[in-house]
Amino acid sequence: MSIDSAGFHSNLTVVIPSYSRPNCLYNTIDYLLEYTPFNVIVLDASTVSNYKLTRLERPRLLYLHMPNASIEERLLHSVSCI
């Protein structure tokens, strides 16, 4: 198993598009990181960056705050990070 430039260890990645749902997002991220081997990419489109997530440095988690990007742009960017 190798580690790529984003620090990911697995071949599987879950991409979570989000908009202003921090509580649901925290629970989902905690579950995925604790009970699965999956990498997690969060695509946050909210107008205000979620400070708690930007400071959360956990292996297998990449948080992207992209408030002005379309869903297509956010998904393409997430794929380029894998």
C-alpha cells in the first residue's frame, strides 16, 4: 500500500459534497475514518469555511472549501486530488 501526494493510504475514496451541514458532516466523517479504510474528501460549497474542518488534520481526510465553484468543478478537482 503506497501513500500518494494527499497522504492517502487506500485505493478507495469517498467524496462528500456538502453545503452548510456541519453536524451531519462531522458524524459522517467520524464514522468513515473510524470504521472504514476509505479516504475522505469533503467538498464544501458553503459561503463560510468550516473552521473546525480546516483545522482538522487527520490522515485520510482532505477538506476543500470551494464556495464559488459548481458541483462539476468541485468533483473534477476532487478527482485530481486522488
